Amino acid sequence: MAGLFEELSGAGAQRAEGRSAQNIANFNAAIQEQQAKAQRAKGTFEQKRQAKRAARVKSALTASIATAGGLASPVAGDLAAEQAAELELENILIGFESEVLAGRAESQATLDRLQGKILRQRGKTAARAANIKFATQLATTEFGSEGKTLLTGF
């Protein structure tokens, strides 16, 4: 009887809509989590690539200073140290940017899941409201020639 009542009141559709909205939100959250993993992997790859480039730059700098005959100069050491610090900072920034993007995607995934839970609860609430409305209409409907309702008896 409950199934028929739910069908007549439209509550079943409300519940299904809420479940469907939650499933969609969970799917979106899973996509965001995959994006977070991808951002981290991309950041790691970019950091490794930048570290190799930094090694080439440092090597080229050392070679050019040596060619100029300035390896013994304190200015050459300062220049090499400054270049190394800049390259290290660039590497750290790559990691930081990828971590920020991954964190953003994870936060969105959490928000998507919460929104799904809210939408499912709204579906349940709408179903309850539909059941109450239908029951009230049914109870106040007049039956037979005497005009009696379910609330006043037969």
C-alpha cells in the first residue's frame, strides 16, 4: 500500500530525483579528486623537468665563467649562488602552484559531496511534503451522497 501511496502522491519521484542529484554530485566529486591527483602528478613532473633544466643552466654558467677565466673571482661564486637560488625558488613555486590547484580541486570535491547530501535531503523532504499533502487531500475528500469525509467517519 505504501508503494501505491507514494506513487499517487508523487513522493517516489521526489525521492528518486534527490538520489539522482546526489549520484551526479558524487560523480562530479570523483572527477575533482582525479583532477587533484593529476595536478599533483603534473607538478611533480614539472619540478623534475625544471630541476634538469636548472642543472643545465648552472653547468652552462660555470662553463662560461671558466671560459672567461673568472672561476677564482668572488663575483663568479656570488653569481653562481644567486642563479642556483633563483632556480631553486622556481622549482619550489612549481610545486606550490600544483599543490594549490590540487587543494582547490579537493575542496570542490568536498563541496560537491555536501551539495549532493543536501539535494538528497531536499528530495526526502519534498517527498514527505507530497505524502502529507496527498493524505490531507484524501482525508478531506467527500465520499458518497452523504458528503462524509475520511476525517468525520462513515
